[in-house]
Amino acid sequence: MVDNTQNKESMKEAIDTLNQIVVSNSTPKTIKKSITDLITDLNNEEYSLSVRAANTISLLDDVTQDPNMPSYVRTQLWQAVSKLESIRE
């Protein structure tokens, strides 16, 4: 069973990756807005870590379908999804 410390570390790494995308000058504004909203949701402690991760994974899947997304940003988003997928209760 995965412990809470590992889950929190995975969440932190995913948020760090998403923050890197947001601060990048080459990320389109619409994508920055979507990702900023997702980061806010991930930091909202109203729900458990696994629920926040699952919701964000679902929303990131929609974000990655944006035709204006640069390929390297899509790759970074998949890295964040990978970290979020490792969060289990």
C-alpha cells in the first residue's frame, strides 16, 4: 500500500511540473489559464489527494487535446499525469 508521504510527494512533483508549464513564455495563454485552474483544484484540500488527482487527470486529458498546444508542453502534461496516476489511497 502506498503511504501518504509518497502520495504527497507525487502531488508536489505534479504541481511543480504544471507550474513550470504556466511560467513558460511559450505556453499559450488559454492553456496557462486552464492549468492554473487545475493547480488551484489540486491545492484545494476539501477532497482527498486521490480524488483531486483523478479529477485533474480527467481534465488534463481534455487540455492535451488542444490543437494549439506545443508538443513539448503536451509531453510535460503527460509527465504530470503520470505522477498523478501514482497517487492511491
